Amino acid sequence: MSKRVLILMGSDSDLKIMKGACEALEDLGVGYEVRISSAHRVPDKTADLAKGAAQRGFGAIIAGAGGAAHLPGVLAAHTTLPVIGVPIDTGSLRGVDALYAIVQMPKGIPVATVAVNGAYNAGLLAAQILAVGDEALARRLSEYRAKMAAQVEEKDADLQKLGVEGYLARRS
Amino acid sequence: MSKRVLILMGSDSDLKIMKGACEALEDLGVGYEVRISSAHRVPDKTADLAKGAAQRGFGAIIAGAGGAAHLPGVLAAHTTLPVIGVPIDTGSLRGVDALYAIVQMPKGIPVATVAVNGAYNAGLLAAQILAVGDEALARRLSEYRAKMAAQVEEKDADLQKLGVEGYLARRS
Amino acid sequence: MSKRVLILMGSDSDLKIMKGACEALEDLGVGYEVRISSAHRVPDKTADLAKGAAQRGFGAIIAGAGGAAHLPGVLAAHTTLPVIGVPIDTGSLRGVDALYAIVQMPKGIPVATVAVNGAYNAGLLAAQILAVGDEALARRLSEYRAKMAAQVEEKDADLQKLGVEGYLARRS
Amino acid sequence: MSKRVLILMGSDSDLKIMKGACEALEDLGVGYEVRISSAHRVPDKTADLAKGAAQRGFGAIIAGAGGAAHLPGVLAAHTTLPVIGVPIDTGSLRGVDALYAIVQMPKGIPVATVAVNGAYNAGLLAAQILAVGDEALARRLSEYRAKMAAQVEEKDADLQKLGVEGYLARRS
Amino acid sequence: MSKRVLILMGSDSDLKIMKGACEALEDLGVGYEVRISSAHRVPDKTADLAKGAAQRGFGAIIAGAGGAAHLPGVLAAHTTLPVIGVPIDTGSLRGVDALYAIVQMPKGIPVATVAVNGAYNAGLLAAQILAVGDEALARRLSEYRAKMAAQVEEKDADLQKLGVEGYLARRS
Amino acid sequence: MSKRVLILMGSDSDLKIMKGACEALEDLGVGYEVRISSAHRVPDKTADLAKGAAQRGFGAIIAGAGGAAHLPGVLAAHTTLPVIGVPIDTGSLRGVDALYAIVQMPKGIPVATVAVNGAYNAGLLAAQILAVGDEALARRLSEYRAKMAAQVEEKDADLQKLGVEGYLARRS
Amino acid sequence: MSKRVLILMGSDSDLKIMKGACEALEDLGVGYEVRISSAHRVPDKTADLAKGAAQRGFGAIIAGAGGAAHLPGVLAAHTTLPVIGVPIDTGSLRGVDALYAIVQMPKGIPVATVAVNGAYNAGLLAAQILAVGDEALARRLSEYRAKMAAQVEEKDADLQKLGVEGYLARRS
Amino acid sequence: MSKRVLILMGSDSDLKIMKGACEALEDLGVGYEVRISSAHRVPDKTADLAKGAAQRGFGAIIAGAGGAAHLPGVLAAHTTLPVIGVPIDTGSLRGVDALYAIVQMPKGIPVATVAVNGAYNAGLLAAQILAVGDEALARRLSEYRAKMAAQVEEKDADLQKLGVEGYLARRS
């Protein structure tokens, strides 16, 4: 049976950003489960979710957090599954705080960090990780890439046809 | 009996900085215990140290960490004792990573953050916290402040006597 | 009698943020007094407030400031009570200026710094400090933590029931 | 047959940092190939290495780069294998330039970013990715984690025995 | 025949900013072609556009990109024409990510970087580059500068006449 | 006759911020002249304004600029009058660009820099400079300070009377 | 009688940098007094120094400080003399902390900020301020500028004579 | 006759970095002249050098500067030749100050900015600009690129032969 992806966040205020990860996984036909579980407010439950993840059939974990973003690192401490961290821009420091708090993990416990608010790419990365051992998924990823390329080509063709002003007028 | 201070760090490479906290506590006659316990490499032991700290007679916790510095926040999640965080400059990002990862804690779980590499001040702050309920310690803090002030006065007097060049010559 | 918390800010424009500290202290049943007193515009009065704080029954001071945020450090220079600093985001530098101006205090005079705009956590931290010598308050803090945990659990349960789209729809 | 890891860097000046990735993979018994291939100086060869990687039995790619660090992203554009990026501190901007140039990838093409100079963790992360489909490797990762934990415990035990001064004296 | 300028961007969302380059080139009577071609989503087509640019009569390339902005550097790897990079502010990191990812190019492959969102100046710079071998264009540039200077003089004259309040009132 | 203050900016888009300097000078009864003159678009006129300023009875110059803010430094190169620089927040880099471009002047040519968008304080500083040789102005400055202090005292008194909620309600 | 300059710093560790201010004042024949007086360790003495400065014949104050650099702002709160602040690079944050803590003063109390470690320029600026009311000093400033210009001209002449390699060889 | 490149810096302390530009131009057979001329200390001479540059046969200008790096922008204000700016790391702010002060030029006056300390690339960029109208130089640039590519290929071949340890041993 195909492995699924566990998506966590510490607060429901992060859900609007983190649903990007769900969308990517749906685009690629990968199953997932979304949980709210804070590294600081329910630390034991959070540890348990990480410890049991492999057993429950998850192949990767995605965790989004803002500020002193400890959730991805705390999960990574409790599992050897790959953990993908999404720094979330939640205020004055514009996500730089979350980026540093996620990416600068100490020797021994890596977190695979993506862009600030980059939840969609976190979903893609999880799919790429699962695809290492899943050829059908690897094929779907290739098709997804081809579709993306075609969209860029199409926009360029439209721009050649419409010109800059025409293209911008159409978009608004 | 007087409360003591629990000092933690995740790696023995932080000890050279963190011993500043020991020095401050010794200067003020406050007892302490120093432990190496990583939030990422031994997460369960670390949680246990925090959970048992109040019971074991500690009145405050000091935690130093560099990079994605999760240790102070992870400890704070497991105790309601005040946790003082010391961001440590461990590399390319010069401690800004650790500062953001410690100070930007989410609503509900504060960490009392001091300056980058400010372990000595962390010790003083722990003493100030314990002194809220310990008048003898409060008096020692006042005397410590008076001694600091006298040292500044003395340096200024020396400077007036020696002049800038003379003063700098004497120091080297 | 229980100790109270003195809350200061230099300008009434900071009050909207700083009332978060009042809310936290009310949530935990801790008394407080709120004052407007600028380190730069009324420096002598500000010094007097700090000097008299212990005498007047305060056990901790919370000071919020933006920009070249000197208020917490100036207060800390005049008392050995723990001073908690709240960096406030007041303009172009997004509170990084205030954070650096508060957290980077020199050896000898610490300020317990919390997150940018983190006034609520400053209130919690003050309560945690007072609770070191006040068992009833310590118990209220534990109950507060349990309530926070229950809220996270409840949100997670709702999310499992409603799904991502349903949950987000309900919130808006 | 077990999948291997392809390690790339644009300049041999990065090799001193990047050999950390080799060490991690050796610690975990994962095969690898190390190549020098610049995204800017030999762009076509670099593209070819990425395009052919899956075919040649690689399951993940690690790429290290400093400054305007394009190598990981350029590789990611030519393969759906997971690409791990290592920002390298090569000068005045202390690796912040490389971090931003690697982690902030656009929607559609993620790069799994680790800490500045974090090549060792990049190796671990590659192993964790391959372990999703390789139970023997997953077991080796668990053993590795246990060994790390034991080392921390041992250092803490030594510290309790020797005290701070004794411990620091022994290390120097 | 006069050389033209090739303007590229990776996404049509950058067009609103990048049309500033078109305006500058029109103001100076320089021909141009605008293309959408992503370094990550259609890397081969992007390489081909750079490789063929000199042959097709372009004398300079302008490329705008945000985030991990690789497009200018990727183009520069495939041509010896001068490449001008425009960092675009596309989100939380306010264009600092794009600036670093464009300006910090490694030895051997320069990119002429302009201000964040500075597409208009990129157009001017391209014109200045073409004008090195085109005296008529150089003259148009001098006239353009004289016109700019006259506008500043005129505004100053208006300000002297209207006063600060009057001038601001007129503008709103 | 009393010396006046010359206020310059490179673009009329800065006038909205820079009129703060006019207000401060009016509050203190100091005369001024406001000019639009760009260091880059009309460099010779700008140099002439600086060169002739002392002769025309100006005792200080205030210059506001955003981005690569050269105006204050360029003026300072052409006069030995004190030049006060106001970094203006004009875009993505939030005035940090202007701050660095103004404050980091090389040895030999200082610029007295104030806060980002701090035009009002620039006016006060100019007045403080002129007051060194103008006792009547020095007295007006003291009265201004006393008035500021009284306003803070009054706000604090209102807050004590109205309470936090009442005070905030009144303001909105 | 000519006015003098009061130079302050909070710690004798800043003296090595701050003597640059003395050198500049000596180069220009301006008298000065140097004092060690900390805003945090001897706040009342520091306030008294500021309050009495005008009375004692000082026309400007220079204050250097690192970290949460409060000294210049604290002095400015107690005098209407112009206060020049020198941010000092004292550690991990490389003087950015001191720069923000000095330059971002609130409305009403400006500090004239110079470059990080720019004590020499602080001395020049103080001289320029005193020269507003002292024509002899203004002439010495003009002569100083002419001498600086001549030195640059001389270096350029040497470079034309010796060539790049020859010039560099001579310097080492 | 082939156009040459004018290389300027404000201080001879920048010559060690700026000779990288000379080396690049020599590698490509482009003539140049190197001058020391400060935007702040000899502003009129600096303006004259820019104004006369086109007339004297220069086709591009390279200017290096640190701190509040005004030189490139000041030159650009006085010529329509392309001006290439090299931000130099001269102190605490690590060249970020110079980068912002050079790259963030206002609308109308662009500066082609390269990496911090990137003088060699500035030389290459100048050559690429001159090559737009000089086919022989364009060919030399292509050959230069081919040689660079060959060097990378050779290093990679050596690495395959020697292995990581062997390769690193040989280099030291």
C-alpha cells in the first residue's frame, strides 16, 4: 500500500497556509492526514504523533510553524522519517524568524526546509520523496512537470500574441 | 531552603559560554546544577528534566543553545518555572538564528531571553527572579550593583588621572 | 500579601499592544498597575518609578517600547526586580530595532526579553516569576496550561471531524 | 540494489565543507558519487547530470553552493528526484545569500534546504529519504540515533563527575 | 541595424513590474522583445533563448525574478551578452532574497544588478550599454538626462512659489 | 541675525515626510528654506546649494533621501556646515538601505543621521545645533522639553483615571 | 571662551575606539573631556553629567556604546545640547544592535548618529557643530578639508607613477 | 580604436580588492586606467573624471566603494556611460551597507552592481559591455568561457581519479 504524508501545524491559524501542502498532494494523488498539535502546548501528544508515524504508514512528515518555529525540529527528534519544515510568516519578522528556527538544525537531526509560506512545495517535496520508491508516483511527477512547462509556454505564446499591454489588460 | 537554578545546554561545546551563568550565580551565592541534555538528541530525558525541576527544588531554569535553538522553548513547554534562554553564536549567522529561535516564542509559552552569548546576565536574571521571594538574596544583589557602580567610578577616576593614552598604555 | 506587577510604556500609542500584558495577568489573577512614563521625555520620573517599585509591593516590572527601545533597560538600571522587556513594532524596522535595543543589554543589567509585540507572554512570564514564591499562583499557571492544551486538542478534533475545507469555512 | 546519492558542487573550494555529506553517508552505509559541476560554468553538463541521475540509480541529490547559489535549484529543474541544498558560507554575507538563493524556490520546484554549511545533515537527510523504501537503512538510522543519544548521556555523566572546570580542563 | 534588448521573466506575475523596462526602452527608442520563460519550469527553452540571443540581434538581456531568483544567472551562463538582473519583491523577504540570489554571482559569470523592482532602470542601463557603440542613442540618453534635470528644476521652482503646504495640496 | 536651516530632498515624493522637519523648526521659531534638488539628476546645482549655504546664512543642512540615499553625503562633501541625514522608507528594503547609505560615511565627512523617517527629530537636532550659539533658542528648547514632559504626565494621569479600557475607548 | 566637547563611554573597553574622537578634536584644536560613565551601572551620575554639561562650558556631547546602546539617548534625555552617538561593534551582532539602539530615537529626543565605530567622524561632527558659532574653527575645518583633498590627489599621482603593482608593493 | 575602461576608487585601501578588475581586463585584452578619486574628499575632481570619460575614449566605468558607497552613483550622475559598482566589505556591516548604497539607485540613474568584493566580475562585465560593439573581444570572451569550463571539467576528472580525501590532500 502507498505511504501517506502526515501534515502538522501548531495552531489553526496556520491552516490557511498549510492547506497548500494538501493541494499539492491531491494534485499528485498522495494520501495525507492533517493534524493540529503544538510543540509547546501539547508537547507529549506531538512527540507521540512523530514516534508513531512510521508505524501508521506515513512516509514523510510536513510541519508548518511561525516565529520560534520548533515544531518541525521537535518532530524530527522523535522519528527518522524525513521531516519537511515550512516557515510561516506570522508577523513583524516576516518569517525570517521561522526560517532560521527551522533550517539551522544541529548536526544529527536535519529538517528539509522549504521557502517561507512554501506549503505547496512542501507537498511536492513529500511526493518526490515517496516517489523514490514508487514508480507510478514518479511518473505522475513527470507528467506534472510537463504540464507546468506547457502552462509557461502557453503564457509566453499569449504574451507574444497580445503584447504587454494587452496581456496585462486581459489579466485584470 | 533556598531554591537553586538548573542550567542546561544541548552540547558540551556550549559549556565555555554557559559557565558565565555559573559564575554569576556563584558571585551571588545561588546554588545550581549544570546538565548536558539535547532537545533533539535526547528529547525524552530533556522533557523529564523540565518536568521534575520544580519538584527537585529549582526556582528557575537557564538554557543555552545555538542555531535553531529549541532547547529553552522545549523546556518551557514542560514546566511553569521561568525559563531563561541564552542564544549562542555558533557559526555563520552569528547568533541571530538562535536569538530569533528563542525570543519569538508563541503565545502561551514565554522564554525570558537575554543577549547573544549573555550567559552571565542569565545567571544574574535567575538570581533576580529568586530574589523576589528571598530578601537576603535581594540584599546581595543590591550590594553587587553597588560594587559594579564603584568599579565604574574607579575606572573613571583612573582615566582622569592617567589621561587616554596613559590609561590605554596601562591596560595593554 | 501577593506581589503585583508594574507595567510601563513610554507613549500611549503602545497601550494597544501592552494591554496584552494586562489580559494575561487578569487571566492568572495577578494584580498590576499600568503607567505611561517615557525614559526620554520624563527620565527622572521614570527612574523614580523603578527605584520605588520593590517598596510599593511590585515583584516584577514589564516595560514595552519601540524603536531605540531604552525603557526596559533604563528601569533595570534602577532596580534589582526582574524587568521584562517587550519590543514593539512601531515602524519601518519592524521591531528588530526594539528587539536589539532591549535584548542586547550589557553585562550586569539583564532584561528578560520576549517576542516582538509579545505583551501577553510578558504577562505570563511575570506570573511565572511571581509563582516561584506563590504556590497558589503556580497552581493557577498549571491549570492555565492544561486549558491551553485542551483547546489545542479540541481544535484538532474539530479538524478531524470537519476536514480542512470545512474547518476553514467555519472560521470565516 | 540499493539506491545511491549524487553529491555535486560547483567549485572544488566547496569540497572541504561538502565532504561532511560523504561522512554521513559512510556512517550510514549509503553509496554515493561526488562531482564538481558548476551551474554557471558548465551548465549543460550540469543539466545532463541531473537528467540522468534517476536512470543511473541515484535516489537523491545533494548540492552545495555559496553566494548566488543556483546549483541546487538548477538541478531540481531537471529531475524529479529530491534535491537537498546546502548553503555554503563563502564570504561577506556569511551564507545568508546562499540560504536565500536555495530555500526560496518558486512554486513547482522545491529544494530541501539544510543549515548553512550543514553538509553532514544533508547526508543524513538523504539517508532518511532512501530509508523510506529501505528497512535495513531505516534500522541503521535508528541505531545511529541511539548512539548519538548515548554520547550525550555520557557527556552529561562526565560533567556531573568532573564539574564544569574539570570538564573544560579535560577538553583543552 | 540597431541592436535590441531581450526581456525575460519566469512568470507572468512579474510582468507588472517588468513592463518598466519596456517603458524605459520606448522612452529611448530602443527595440525589445518580451518573453516568459522560467529557469526552473522550462530550463531548456530558457537556455536556448540565451544561447541564440546574440545571433538574433540582441545586444543585452534583462531578466527579472523574485525569491531564489536564478533566471538572470542561468541566462548569463549561456551567453556572453551583458545580462541585467532585476530583483523582484514577491513576498515575505521583500526582495532581499532575490537581490542576494542575483547580485552574488560567482567569479566568471557576472550579472549587472539593479535595485529591487528597478525594472525601469534596467531598461535605461540596457540603453546605456547599447549606446557605447551607438552615437545616436548616446545623444538621446543625454537629452533624456537633460529632461530629467529640467523636471527637478521645475518642481523646485513650483515649491518655492507654492510653499510646502501649497505644493502638497496641489499634488493630492 | 539668527541662522536658518536649509532643508533638501531629491524628489517631491519625499516632501510628505520631510515637512516634519519644517514643523519642528516652526515649533522652535527657527527659519528655514526647503529645496528639491537631486544628487543624481541635478548634481551640479546640488553641489552649488551646499557650497553657498554658509554664505547665505544657513547654520545647518537637513537632507532626506531613500534607497541609495546619497544626498546628505554629497552635500556634506561640499560644505563644513553640519549636515543632518534623514533616511526615508521608500520601498521594499524599508529604509534600511537609506539608513546604511547615510550613516556609514567614510572618515573625514560625517553626516548626523536620525531615525528612518525621523524628519521631525532632524528639525529638533538642527535647532539644538543652532542653540549652541543662541541662548534664546536654547531657552525655547528647554521650554519645549518641559511641555513634552507635561504631556506625558498628563497622559499618565488620564490613564490612572480612566483605566486601560476607558483610555483606549476615548482614543478611538 | 571656546566651548569644549564632552566625550562619554560606559566601559573602558570602548576607549580604544572612542579615542578616535579625541584625535579628531585635537586635529582641529577643540578642547574635550573624556569620562567613563555607564547609563546602566551608574545611571544617576550619568544623568548628572548630562544635566551639568552646558553649564560647564560644553557645546556638544559625544557618546559611544555597543549592544543595547542606551548611553547617547539617556544623555540626550537630560540636556538640549546636541548629542552625537557612536555605535560600537562589540560582538556577534556586529554593531547593528548598537546602530539601531542609537539612531531610532523617538520623536522629541534626537541623537546625531555616525557610522559603526565612527568615533573620528563624531569628533569632526562635534567640531562642525561648534564651528557654526566660531569662525576660526570653521576656517580650521576648511583647511582640514583641503589637506584631506591634497592627500587623495597625492595618492592618485603616486598610483599613476607606480602602477597598481608598484603601488601595492610600496604599501606592504 | 578599442574603448578602454576607467576604474575608480575613493581610497587606496580599496586597491587590493579593485585590482581584481584590472586582472579580468588583462585576461581579456582590454585597456584600462586606474584612479583614486573620492566622491566625498575631492568631489569636483571626481565629477570631472566622469564628465570627461566618454571623450577620453572610455566605454565603461568601474567604481569600487565601501560603507556609504556613493562613488558609483556620483559618477553615474555625471555620465551616460554604463557605470559598474563594486560594493566593498570594509568593516562591521560586511559590505551589506555598500551593496545597498550602490544597488538601490533611484529611477533615472542606474548602476550595474556586482557581488560584494566582486571586482573581477566587474572587469568581466565591462568587457562584456564593450564586446557588444567589438566582435574580436566577443570571441575572446567565448574562448575565456570555454577555458573556464575546461578547468571545471579537469577538476572533476581529477576528483574522480583521486577521490575526496586524495583530492583534498593534494590541495593542501
